[in-house]
Amino acid sequence: MPKKKVKKFRGSRTHGKGRNDRNRGAGCRGGRGNAGRHKHKYIKFIKLAKMGLYQFGKYGFTRPIEVTQRYRMVNHLKKTLRALKEEGKLDDYTYRFLYSRPDLNVSDLDYIVDRLVELGLAEKRDDTYIVDLTQLGYTKLLGGGIVTKKMEVKVESATLRAIEKIEGVGGKVITEG
């Protein structure tokens, strides 16, 4: 019967490992815990996963509600704009302009309102433009930019800054929400 390795190394300080610290720590065991589960300990964890003792990959993440609501809002907007283009109510330029802006600022509206009147999506009474943004698929009007035209805008919600800017030139914002 052969000698046991332990007996062979009795009396030896390093047990054939060279310097004293080479046989210590997690490095000699392939890392601590689950380290190497997709590399050098792969087979072990495949077997554990088959027995139901280990779970592979990412799990347990849910997207924040704000992210999913925004995603749905943008998709609804793009779908509405596509439908308006197919009906012939939007020309290519206006479609691309609005499609590239999921958030509409007052300066964008000020820039495109004349074109919307030409296409029949807005109307002009005296010197006031009347625009229904819900018809275009927009739910919120933001206050970025400068307003030069008097407008009456119908939208679900608008920021305080947008309302101030439009009312500053004599227009008004009608919110549904």
C-alpha cells in the first residue's frame, strides 16, 4: 500500500509548495465564493443548476414605471404621426421635424405653426393661431426657446415656463389634465 501524501510531508514546513505563503489564501482554491462560475468552475455550477441549487444569469430586474410610460408615450406619438402622414395630412418635412422631437418646446411650435396651418392641422383667427397638440399625439408642452406668435394651444399638460411664455405674448394654454 502506498504512503499517504500527508505522511510524506510531515516535518516539512512548506509541504512541497515552495515559499510558505504559496499554499494560503483564496488564490490556491480558485477564488472565494462563486468566483469563476463561468470560467474554471463552470462544470460544477452546471451540475448545481441542473439540481436546482444555483441560478444562472441576470434575474429580478423590472424597469422603472417612468421609463415604461415614457416609452409608451413616444411610441404613441410616432404611431400618430405615421398615421397622419399616411392620410396625407403631413408632408415629409413636417413629419420629419415632429418625428425627431418626442418633447415639443414652445420654440419648436412657434417655428412650425405656419406650416401646420397650411396643412390644416391648425387654424388662424385674426392674429391668433389655434393648435390642438393632442391631435398630433403630443401630451406635454415644454418651455424651451422663444415665442414670437400669439397662440392658443390645447394640450394635456404644459410646464409653468411654457404657459408663462405663451401668455407673455398674449396667447393662452388650455390643459385637459
